[in-house]
Amino acid sequence: MNNTLHNYAHARAGDKGDRLSLGVFVYQDAHYPWLIQQLTAERASEIFKHRGISNVTRYLLPNLKGVNLVIDDALQGGVNSALNLDGHGKTLSSLLLSMEVTPP
């Protein structure tokens, strides 16, 4: 079995300008401490480095059993400036959920 983040969590995405916000929430509340260990700003930076990001800020959301990642310079100028086909919020949340993880 592939151990990806998708097996343990789901994600919501939003984008504004050149900033991406990814909220990741575990399916089971008991996995929240595990999520905090697995989903660090450094690991997220590695996943998105090919997009030329400049910074990842991680915010813990303990009441929601989630993590919010704010990723700067991830959207190649934003929806109105990018020349690519919607490589924005939703597709990038799928990329994050493909991250290999250690099972809880």
C-alpha cells in the first residue's frame, strides 16, 4: 500500500495573487499529532520548490485538527498573470496529498 498523506487527510485550497493557502485536515482526530510531525514547513517547501516558492508558513489549527500552509510565490504570478492552465489551488492540494508519509 502506498503511504501518502491522502490516506490520512484531505485538503482545501485557496489562492490570492501569488500566494497559496492549503488547509490539511486529518480524517481521524487521533491522527492530528501525527500530522503535525509529518507535515512540516520544510517538507512542504521540498514538494513545491520546483515552482520557485520563497517561503512556507505553517499554522496549526488544533480545534479543526488541521494545518494551514501559506506558500508565497507558488502561483507563477497568480491566476491572471500565469500562462499555464490552472496549476493553482485545487491541483496543488493534490500534489501535497501525494506526499509520502510514515504511517501513524
